Amino acid sequence: MTAQRIGRVVFLAGWSGIITSIALSSLALFIAATVIAGTGQGIAISSATRGLLYAGTLADRAPIFGAFPGREPAEGRHGGPPQP
């Protein structure tokens, strides 16, 4: 089984736990299921990203990851004075 598939299965199990916890009004189950779903999502996304990295050449990586939105630098941290 690939890591991406494992991540999707763990994510689905977490979501099943979230739905069950809401139906049972169980806070402890909700928190545990949220951690499980987050872990599954992290596994799936990191393995998909790794697949993109290894599938392309160095020149192909910039356009692939350029599609992801990034953070703008905070004012004053881009090397110049803060802009009004």
C-alpha cells in the first residue's frame, strides 16, 4: 500500500470518528478523531508532494510549486522600510 493510500484511509477513519463523536456528543472521541484525521491528511499530502518532487526534474519543480499560494512578507521584513 502506498503512503498516499494509507493517509487517505486514516483520514477517512478520522472523519468517521468525528461523525460518530458528534452523534454521541463525546468530546474526547471528537478530539481523538480530529488528531487521527489530521495525521491522515498530513500523510496523504506529504506523500503526494513527495511524488511531485520525484516525478519531475529540478526545472519542473518551480512551476509545480509556484502554483501553491505563499505568504507575503510582513512589513519591514523585505529589506526596506515599511510601506504606507
